[in-house]
Amino acid sequence: MRVPGALEPDASALARGGGGDDQRRGPATTPHNKLSAEEEAEVLRVATSADFADLSPNQIVPHLATHGIYIGSESTIYRRLHAAGMMRHRGRARAPSRRPRALTATGPDQLYSWDITYLPTKISGRFVYLYTIIDIWSRKIIAAEVHERECGAIAADLVERTCAAAARSGKPLWLHSGQRRADEERDAADDAPQARD
């Protein structure tokens, strides 16, 4: 956008200035507070020492300050660690833990999930329980039954019958239980297969 009254550089000014490129080159003098090579080495030595190897610079600086020691600001320590390629794990720092690989299905009839859900009835305070087994890949309901009580034996019977029917197809099957209370898991685990059938 042109601004009225603004001066525009002519061709000779652009030629003298190197074609209009930015001529800034940074400061001509070294900053007075720049760390020397020995001070930079001291920053790295302290940051990688046994006392501070598992701390970040925003924890190191205050800790040193309580003892009357100043080796640099947080940003200086971060810059030095970054320049030295030490922004990952130093010393006793724990590497990120890998989560266990979740069960995945690449096709139908490989992984089933089962759960029990309570459903309200027209009578206040009374519920029925829906026992379901679902194919994770297709989300197809493989088996479902409604009962008046929640019982591990009922769940085990449904799971057993479903796994027996799936075993006839000759494909290996994984069965995954939904999020259930520990006591319900124990009751159902006694009777129901939870891994490969």
C-alpha cells in the first residue's frame, strides 16, 4: 500500500545499498556480560552434576541462589544446554516410559470386549443388567443378555458360550473386559477366559 507523501527509494539508492537488502549485521561489539568459555563450561558442569542432573534450569537457579551462587540466568542455562545437545535426559533423569501396546484389531472377529451395564426400569430404584460382548473392529454386538442381577457366573457363562462359538471358526480371539471394579473382575476371572481362547 502506498502512503501519500512517503519518499520512495530511487534506483541509485537501491544500487548503493546492495539492492535493498537488510543491512543490519547485529551488534558491532561483544556484550559485556557474555559468558567466557570457562563460565560456559562451568554452567554445563553444574547442570550435569549429580546434584542437578535431574533438575531443570528453573529449579537449578533458585537452588544455587539459596546458597549464594550465581552461574547464569535460567535462559542462559537453557541456551548452553541446548547448544551442547543436552536438553534431553541428563544424569538420573528417567527416560519416558512407553505405554504398553494396546490390543488392536485389524479385522472382524479378532478382538471382543465385554461389559455389564445397568438399565433403569419403570419401577423407581429397580434396575436390570445388560451383559454385552462387542466386536471391536465392526462394533457389532456379538452377544447380549438382560438379567435381573449382576453376577460373575452369568457373565462367565455368556463369555464361555461366545468364545466357544468363535473358536469353531478357527481364528484366534482376544477378549478384553471393560472398566470394572476389582471385585467384579475377580468374580468373573475365576470362570471366564480373559486372553486367547
